[in-house]
Amino acid sequence: MSASRSPAIGLAEWRLPRSGEAALRLAARAGADGVQVEFGGGSRGEWADAPGRISALREAAAATGVKLLAVAGNVLNDLGLPAPPGGPEEARVRRVLVRLLDAAIGLGVPLAFVPSFRRGAIDGPVAFDRTARMLAWAATEAEARGVVLANENVLPPAGARALVEAVASPAFRLVLDTFNPVDAGLDPVRLVAEVAGAFAGQVHLKDGPPAVGDMPPLGAGSGRLDATLSAVSRHMRGVEALVLENDYRDGRAGRIAADLAWARSAALRHGL
């Protein structure tokens, strides 16, 4: 069972039609409690640590009352955590990870997370070993800064536990996404039951398919979302935030409001 305090209900900046301070103002109008910030880079927009950007985000958060929850290094999907050791790609990944962790400190958030999809997919033993090696190094950097580093992946329960054991850091966690495991052919209820103690306290909610475009409202898709949240309530402690990751980039604010309401109702229903 999770802690008795109700979790924040938040939004993911990279799934909104606005970014930066405008995303926080949008979140405030929609009634969200918080936002996970996009670190940016490449096609993902301005870097969060660009001159003046961190202070602007903090000021916007204070002005709107929207809490900054975490910072997401989605650019690692483009760079790839399992970069070949000792080469320029690995050096660049390490530089980005350090910047990401420093941005978490600047933003005042407790969590920085990195995904393992596309170029970062953990699709075999070599990718697993390289990813674990990179995350172990980054977790040491995170621990020194008092920040938690988390990784989002679609490993089955045994693989997820093996990754946590290989990284072997108190500053390392996994990110639970309620639909990505379903999309990968996994059972999210079993995943929660078997790996609960390794998850970070911020959970991504979506209920696809599809992964892009007009996703179904929360609770109306094929992701067994309600059953997964029931498992979260039974097995996970310290759930701090439920973060909506449906795709709202079409700008229809009514969809955001409806999903926020569903998530709040679900949190109460399951005693989160």
C-alpha cells in the first residue's frame, strides 16, 4: 500500500502543445498539480539548462502554483544509453547525463529519468550490459547530488530486477509506465507485483493504443489501467505523483481536464 497522502496529479511537458513557462500556465489552467519538465535537445526543443531557462521555469512554477516534479532526458532515446564504451558517443551521453542531473538540482526536483527506447533500446545482452554500466556511473553522479536517477524501459520482471541489481545504487529506480509494458506484450499487473520496490514514486499514466495521436481517454483503452493502479495500491509505497502521458499536443484542453479528473478519481478509488 502506498503512503496515505494523495499523490500529485501531473502532466508531461513533452505531451503538451506548449513548452517551458507556457506549459506550466497551461497546466495551471487545466487544474494539474505539477509538470514533469522536458530536458530538451535536438528535435525536442530548447535545452532546459540554456541560459536563464531554469530560473524562468522556477519563477513560472511559483507564479502558477504548479509544482516542478521531475526532469526527463528524452534526448537519450536519440543518443542511446548503450553507446560503445570509450568512444565519442559514450562521452557525449555522459556529458548529457551530468547536465541532466545538474538541471534537476537547479529546478529543485528530486527525480531525473532517462528512457531506453529507439537508439537506447535494451534489445540484447550487449545493450543490457552497456546500459547497466552507464546507469551505474550516472547513479553515482546522482547520489553525489542528492538526486534520484530512474530509467524507463520495457524489460520483463526478471530483466528489470537484473538491471536494478547490476546498477546497484540506492540512487537508482525504474519508471513505471502503465501502457508501455502492454505495448511490449508484458503484463503490467505482474510487473508491478514483482518489481514494486524498484520503482520511483512518479508513475506515468496512459491507456493506448495508439502511442501517438488520438489516444483513448484514461480508463477507456486496452491498457488495463485500472487493474494496474489497483496493483500499484497493493504493492507500491510512496507514490508521489501520477503523471498523465496521453498525447495532448492537438491542443484540446477538454481531453486534459477529463483525464485529470479520471486520475484523481482513480487515486481516491484505489487509496493511493
